[in-house]
Amino acid sequence: MSRGPDAATQLERALLAGAEAAGCPLAVTEAELTRWASVTFTGARHMLTLAGTASPALTRWIDALPEAEFALRGHLVADLSVEAVRREGAAVRVMLEVLTVEER
């Protein structure tokens, strides 16, 4: 029996769906996951790079990301930060750091 997609897959899908809904489709170009655990929590740190085309919609979407809510089955987004936004002509690369924790 399959448990479904992991936190990294769910997070990527949620980010891409949110960007698409905001009118600024993106692609994941890099993704790195580091698992971690403490006495009270288990989770992962996700480093993601997204690529798209510059637009006012993309700027608004990026600005709203740190406060955005994400529905991830079995996981919570504990923290999301925009680490960098690089613009080269019309191309934009967005680097994110996201901390997810498993729901218990």
C-alpha cells in the first residue's frame, strides 16, 4: 500500500500550483532535501530553485510566499524564506529555503 508522495514532492507541487494560479508559471530547476530530527520534531530542510519569466504577478507571488499556507498531507511548512531572487533579462530564478515538520 502506498502512502502517497513525500513532503518534498508535495511541497514542489504546491509551489508550482500556487505560481500557476497566480499567473506566473514556474519550473523547479534544483531541489535538495536534508532530513533532520530533534527531541520533539522530525522534518526536513528543502532548498529549492524555481525558474520563470519576470512579471508583476511573479513579483507579487514571491512577496507573498513567506506568509503562504500550504496543504501538505502529513506535514506542515514551519518556515519559508526567499533566500535570493536573480534576474537576468526576462528570466528569473528564485531560491527558497523551506522547513517542513511531520505532523504527529
